[in-house]
Amino acid sequence: MDGGRPIRVLIAKPGLDGHDRGARVVARALRDAGMEVIYSGLRQTPERIAQAALQEDVDVVGLSSLSGAHRHLFPRVVQSLRERGMDHVLVVAGGIIPREDQAALREAGVAAVFTPGTPLGDIVAFIRENARRREGGG
């Protein structure tokens, strides 16, 4: 990001999903790409994720779900961010998300959905491109 400030990313696991290997792999790739990454840990509520994003002053929230609750939880995270005046935060998602659910998530405010097998470089590039566009509250 401009001014020497790295892109700040919160990786979060909403709901009861207890599997975080993929989230940790993505977090490592983002760190290796020079981003600051905060990992919220497992079993977070949408409200706690949004509050952590606010406290950590992040540019991006990355949500991960393997539990099938993404259609319920991810829109609640986006709404909680909006309620805190954080419309500028880029929200991306990953995990086991069926193709038929992806359009609904985008309509709810999720900018991109990355499924298993997505090259890590593609995730890094998308965040770099879109977080920069959102600088300055864009």
C-alpha cells in the first residue's frame, strides 16, 4: 500500500468449523507476500470478526468455511462490518463453497470466492489489486 504501510488482512473462521489448515496456508502465503496478517482463530461469531477488523484497522477480511454455513455467516460478517462503518474493507472468502452459492455471496458483498485448488498467487494478486483500489475509503 502507499506510504509504506503493508496491506492488513484479518483471516477469520466464522461458525463452528474446526478445520483451519487452508486458512493457515493462505495466511502464510499472504505474509510471505509482505502483508500483515492477523488470524482470529476458530469458532468466531460474525460480530466478533467485524469488531476485530475494526480494532486491527484491516484493509481485508478473509473468511474461511468448510462447514456449509457460509450462506448464513458470510453475509452477517459483511453486515456487521457495514454497521461499524467499514464498507471500504474488502471481504474475500475461501473454502468448500459450491458454485451455486457463490453468486449469492457476491451479491451480499463478498468480493471473491476462492475454492480449494486456487493458486495462492491468484489470491495474493486479487487482494493486492483490490485492496489498493479501496484505499482512502474508496
